Amino acid sequence: MRTMRIWIYLAVAVLIPSFAAAQEVAAPKLVVPIPDAERGRFLFASKGCVVCHAINGVGGSAGPALDAAADSSTVDPVDFAARMWRGAAAMAFLQSMEFGYQIALTGNEISDLAAFIASPERQSTFTESDIPEVMRGWTIDEPFSALEEEWDPWGIDSALSDLDVGRIGNMTRGYMLAERWCTTCHVVDAEGEGGDVGPAFASVAAREGSSEEAIRDWLSVPHPNMPEFLNLNDNDFSDLAAYIMSLKR
């Protein structure tokens, strides 16, 4: 009997810690993005940050200049994201006024932007030529506080509510997609560069009945003599359609 009692005690001693361990919830893994300053440089221009912020004297002045300190040696994406959050309402308002949509950024992209903002070396070679051609001349040259009387700050709520109605095509990104996927067969810009297999994008925009919705729907369906765009999604087609219609004169 005593021997049986000892075995019961041993079993309990073994099972209780095992049961407790099984009840523990595994701690979530911390994912830390690897910042890429060169990609951040590309994003700063292509996403439209340059419209409101200047680096190396290039860009707008609606928001503060983002030149890196000469002795900058650390990148803190979390602190950078926190600074963006503090200005989120003003940025969303300006973006909706200037572009017609709110810029979307992933965690990795915020990390890349933070790396560029902290890199004097990468910033020193930033020039007007980094700005996509379709976006040149869009820079806002007055501080946002000076524009508030002209742009009613109470309009922020209505501007943001408009964004919820639906995704408005990103013309800048559409231009970049056109440059990558369409120039072999089409002239995609006002400069007349590109192929002549298909119609120039400006002529597509000028056709009677052309609209962003019509062009997007047409692009999303395979057609003879056109490749099947397996690498593009519905948002990409919306962006392309928005860019094409921006060429209408």
C-alpha cells in the first residue's frame, strides 16, 4: 500500500508540471523588419511623401523637412511610426486633397522610409529626378498651418469619410505599373515613348465613353493580342485606369 502511494505521488509530481506547461499560451514571435534606406528613398518619392516634405532641399513645405542629422547612426522605425501617427489627421487630409486618396504603407515600407530619413548618405544624392514625372509640380509650397484658413480644418472629417466610399485609383502608382508592364506595346506617357502594337494611353483616355471604371473592367478581362496580367490584382487595374484617365485633355 505504501509503495502504491509513493507511485501515485510520483505520477502527480510528473503530471502537474506537464499539465501546467500545456496550459501556457505560446508567446507571440516578435517580427522586426530589416530597414532598407535605398528602398525608402524610392518610396519617399513614389508614394508622394515628397509632395509635403523636403529632403536635401527637394520637395514641399506643407510638413517639416526630413533631413537627417549629420551624425545620425541609428534607425528607429517604431519611433518614426509614432511621429507619423501624431500627424495622421493632417496627413490624411492633405493626401485626400492632393491625391484623392490616403497613402497606404505596410510595416516594412514604414521601416524603409525610417531608414532613408535617418541616412545622410542616401539623402545627399536625392534630387528632383527622383520624383516620378507624373508627380512633378505637385509639391505644396506653404506650411500646412498657413493653409488651414483656406482649407477648413473641419473638412478633415468629410475628407476622411469620402475615403471610406471606395478606393480611388492611385495615379502615381498606375504610372509606375504602366512603365513596367505596358511600354512594350503602348505609348504610356505624354512624351511619346513606348511601343505601337496597341493604342497610346492618351488616345484611350480621349475615347468617348472612357472612364476609370470602364477601363478597369476592360483590363481585368483577358483579350486577344494582350497578355494575361497574372501579376496584377484589382487594385493594380484601378491604379492603371486612374493613370490612363489622367492623360485625358
